[in-house]
Amino acid sequence: MRQYHGQFVIETRGKGLYDLTHEVVRWLRGCRPGSGLLTLFVRHTSASLLIQENADPDVRHDLEAFLSRLVPEHDPLYRHRQEGPDDMPAHVRAALTQTHLSIPVRDGDMVLGTWQGIYLFEHRRREQRRQVVAHLLTD
């Protein structure tokens, strides 16, 4: 078994989904894997990772709208407001989604569905510099 480690930096412009599928594919091809397992992990508590539809941008818009309604800002329930009104809602959103993904790799390619892409889900309003680390275990 061989192991590879990598890191992706995603510059966000505020809340929303940021496609990093192509960056992951490019990195994976450089590793020249056979079959194995790719793990991606976001190193932040106010962002998350998703595998989601990559064909219709309305899906990304609707997901953001749904989470904004589900986890609103300025809720009097929140005590933690150190970094502004979007801080605690961002932590709740990250807790409801995923901080890591496991993706099978076969014959050098991720085994994603036809309409699936890998996204960083930014939960903060301000621009952020996010880090996603990759670990590939392959034959």
C-alpha cells in the first residue's frame, strides 16, 4: 500500500458552495493511483465538505437558502458571538453537515456519480482562506 498527502487552499468570497472537484482530480492524477480510498478533511469549524449535484447551480442556491432558514443569524438562543452574528450559525451549520469525505478510487479515478462534485461549503459571510487536506491510500 502507498500513501499520499496533499492540501488544497480555497479562497472564499463569503457564504456558498465552492467546487473543488477539478483541483482534487488534478492532484489525484499526479499521484497515479490504482484503486484505494481518498479522504478529504476541512481544517475549520465554520466550513464543511459536501458531495453534491454539479449540473444545476440552483441546487447550490437552494441548499444555501435552506440552511439560512434552518440556522438563522441573530437568534437569541446563541451565546457565542465573538466573531459576529454569523459565527455561531456557521458552527451549527458545520455540525449539521460534514467535515470529511471518503471517496473510493478505482483505476486512478474517483468513483463519483455522473452529476456529483466535491464542494467546500463556506458558512461565514466574510472572505476566508480555507484548507482541505487529502489523504490517499492506494495499492
